[in-house]
Amino acid sequence: MKKIILASLPLLMVGCTTLDSTSDFTDSVKRIESKQNYRIIVGKSLTPDTLEVNGGQLVKSSLELNYVDPTQSKNVPDSFIKMELQYFKNYNEFKTVMVEGSSQEVALKPYAASAETCSDVCTQTQYVRFPVPSQLLAQQPYQDLKFDVSASNANNITFSIPSGYIEAIVNSANSNVAPAVLAAPVATAATVTPVAQSSSSKAIEMTQYWFKETPEEQRDELLSWAVENRNSTKLTLETTSKQQEMFGYWYGKATKEERKTLIKQLLEL
């Protein structure tokens, strides 16, 4: 039974949607986890670009960026990356990682036991995590993040995470601050219904954010468009404004009930 379970792990990975450097990173956030004095913005699974392979045979790899966003001025842990590395079994396990821009090499820490699968050949999959300084991720302009994982000096692989993926996750942390503060008055209102309480959904939060980012002189026109299209299944917003474009994207993600809630909230701004 144990071997059957382990053998199924790579199949489960293949079945999930995985981003890569050619993807649209607009919707790159998998979930947001709230801790005591920080939040973790967890990115969707990404296949990093493999820039260089020395002395090894990589079968496939995937990772999730976990960006730590402080909510209080207390010490918080670094952001981190969780990664899966699959390679032919005759190669050594990867032990260390060096992130470009950081000062030292660090050990890879397993978050799950390695898995072995065999068909014509045997492969091994490592499940590891390693820290990445949050300030390195948040520095602008955003850049691709390169890092080397090593089994030895003669066996290492250089990976790269596209800047668009990093930017989408970091910006999501920033854009979720304002809606979280605004949620309190809504929750305490006597007329709140179960539908209104669902206004903390991702679509509503992001639509609110991009509306506030839109210059005030453009908001009336944008709001009129939202009202006219509140029941539409296909939305087209012709604009050259990045803020309006993102507003239209997230408004399209909202349900019809969420759009009604959104319009009421935007009218009050």
C-alpha cells in the first residue's frame, strides 16, 4: 500500500494546473493564511525556468512562493519557497541552496519525506523548503529570482522564478490591506445578510482595490460601466488604463450577487 501511495504523488502533481514563465500572472495567488502578527500569501504552483544543469538529470520541478507580509511591527519569519525536485535515482539528494542577492548558502529543509517511483527507471522526488528574504522579493523594479540548488560542487541546478509571478504575489499582499480594514463596519451593521458577509472574497477585495487606484475623475465612468454590466456573463472594458483594466478583470470574476454588493460599496466611497 505504501508504494502505491508514493507512486501516485507525481500523478497528482501533473493533474494540477501549474504556471510557468509564459503564463498570465494576474491570478497567481493560491490562498492567504493569517497568523498572529503576519500573513502568508501562498502562490500557485509554478514550474521555474531551468537555466543550467551541472552533473545531474532533472526530470521535473515545481514550487510555491510563500510571501510573508507583516501585520504588526514585530519580528516575523522570512518568506520561503516550497519546492519539489524529481530526478533519476542514481544521483545524490540536493542539500543546499544559494539565492542570488542573499549573503550565504543555506540548507534545504524537507517538509515531507522523499518519494521513490519506479517503472522502466527509478526516480526520486524531494520535497524541500528554503527561506528567501522578504525585502529581496519586494524590491522594485521586480526582477527574476535566480537560485542554485546543490548536491555537491559538481552537481547543481540553476533555476529562475519570473518577476511577474513575484510581483503578482507581493502586490496581492499590498492590495489586501485596505479591504481588510474596511470589513469591520460591514460586519457590525444590523442589516448584514449572508451574501454581504461574503464580501471578503478575493474578487471583491481586488475590485475595490483597483477602483481606489483609479483616478477620481475616472471613477464615475467606471462605476456606470459596472452597473450596466452587473448581470453580464461576458465583460468587455475597452481602456488604456491599467487600473481600469484590472478593475474589469476582477469585476468579471465576481458573481452577480457579489457585483450587487460591490456596487453598493463603491457608491459609498
